[in-house]
Amino acid sequence: MTDVPLSRGLTLLLAAACALAVATVYFAQPLLGAMALSLGVPLARVGLVVGATQAGYAVGLLLIVPLGDLLGRKRLILTQLLVASGSLLAVALAQGWAMLLAAMAMVGLMAVVVQVMVAHAATLASPAQQGQAVGTVTSGIVLGILLARLVSGVFADLLGWRGVYVGAAGLALLMAMLLAWRLPATPAASAGQRYRDLLLSTLALYRGDRLLRQRGLLALLIFAAFSVLWSAMVLPLTAPAHALSPTQVGLFGLAGVAGALAASRAGRLADQGHGPRTTVLALALLTLSWLPSAMLDHSLLALILGVLMLDLAVQAVHVTNQSLLLAGRAAMASRLIGAYMCCYSVGSGLGAMAASWMYEAAGWPAVCGLGAGISALACFCAVVQNKKPAAVLRAL
């Protein structure tokens, strides 16, 4: 906590910064076909673009995010945004497959600035507004994830996929300047501690923090399901049967904006003690979302409904997870968020790679079966984790 209050304007600025940072991870999804064609890569391998980005993200969560407790978060945020700008430019200039994957991994490495900003918002907020602040900032993350596909699709149609990354590099530089002006600094919570000890303490959280293990498992599963849908969906939509452009594929992201609007409400429910019930209800919705999604070949409206349900469910669980983990533990917020989001990143990467392989092997129905199985497993885990599973089941 600091003497500088977390105003509404500052909360929204952090939300916007998070939207931009996380969008850099998801810009590629509507562009995978164009990237594969440009660089001569088969579709079965194009999921590696998402996998490389998520691998970089996972490494950043473990090695960079904990630095927010050691160096001070404002300094770390500005440094990451500046390096992110250079990494995005490197993606735009990539001329070979290996160079593209390396640049995308660096983009993922720097995109963990999102988690540093979430931790910073939680630290600046008062205890009574912490869940709501995390929910608002997370809403920015959700909007960034969803609108990234639309924005990248529109600009790819106008300027090509490389133009998307040139523009993103410029925006990252601009956001660094805005935050340098407006963002208050906070004392480092673990100043004087050695970096090695800080990393070891982060890894030790997996062993010593039961809540982190529980919520981390849910994060891995829900974002694996999320990535299965969004990584594979572009393939049937751009195939001859539908022949949608990148802009049209990106428009499906608008169907999930309801998830962003619900994220803040999920944080307030967690503040009020309703986190377990919210989690199970959302995961049941996530499992059901695959039924309309499986009807893609017959109705694009059914797919839109499935996308809306999935994004609403995933973000409700995600906000609840973070609100519960951070409650009363601001001093170790960076490490908690880093450890938690590493589970998210592993799930996203595995989901993307499994989805592209599954689509190539057995088509869209098999992809939906995979997503439904992962979602049902997450729902089962949430019920088992709760101390009173019968009461939670009655809430369904």
C-alpha cells in the first residue's frame, strides 16, 4: 500500500496498458494462416507460433515477474514495455521461421508485464477495493485478448501481418511514455533480498501454498480449453467452406466482450465470499459452451454463442482465482501472480499445439471434443477442491 490512492482514472490506464500488452500475445491467432503462407510452413506446425509465445511467457512469469517484489514495479513495467516494443518490431522484420519463433518467444517474455501491473494495482488499492481493482484491470486484459484478433485481422487486411506488429511496437512505446508520467512508484517489498532467493521462494509457493496449487490447476485447464478454441477456430473459418478473411475471423472476438464486462463482477463476488460457487457455475458453463461451438459447420451463429459462453466462463474463473490469491497478500503479489500465471501459460501453449494437431488429424468435431473434455475435468476438479462439494453441486 502507498499514500497514493488508486483512482478510477489510474485503474483504467492500467487496464488499457494491460489490454495492449496481452494483445501482443494474441495478435498472431487470426494471422496464423497468413504467416504460414508467407514463410512456407505447413498448417500442422503453425501452432508453434502460439507455443513459442507461451513458452516465452512461462519463462517470464518465473524469472521476470518476481522482480516486481525486488526492484519496484514501476521501473520493471517501463523496462518491459520498452523491450517489448523492440521485440514486436523484430517479429515484423522476421524473414525466416526460426527468427519468427525466436522473436515471438521474446514478445511472450515481455508480455508478462501484465502480471506486474495486476500486482501493482492490487498493491495500490485499499483492502476493500482490491478485488474490484483486480477485476477492472483484468477486464482490460480480457478486452485485449478479444479485440486483439479483430484489430490484427483488420490491419492485416490493410497492411499485411507484418504491419500489425509495426503498429504494436509504436503503441508499446507510447504506453511506456504515458505510464512513466502517471504511474506512482511503490517501495520494493523484498528490497535487499537476493534474486536467487526470490526465485526459490517463488518456486516454493507451489509446495507450500495449497490455494495456489488448486487455483493454478484450474488456470492450466481453463486456458488450455480457451486456447483449443481460439487457436483452432481460425482453420475451419478460413477454409474454403467458409472462406472468411482475417477481419471477419477477428469479429468473433466481439462475441466474447461479455466476458470482460463480467470480470469485474466476479471480483466483487470473490470479495463477498462467493468465490467457490462462482468458480463451479462458470466451469459448468464452460463445459456446455462446446455444444454450440461444435455446430460451426451448420451455423456461425451457434459458434458465436459458444464463443460468448466460453469467454464469459473463463474470465469469471480467472478473475476469481486472482482475487482469492491476492487477498491480504500484497507483499508477495508479484510472486503469487507469476506462479499462478505460469500455469495459465503452460495450459495455453499445450492447448494451442494440441488443437492444431487435432484439427489436422480429425477435424473440428474432434477439437470440440477435446475442449469439452478439458472443461469437464476443470469442473470436476473445482468441485473436489471445495470443502463442501455437495453444497456447491446444489448451486448448479
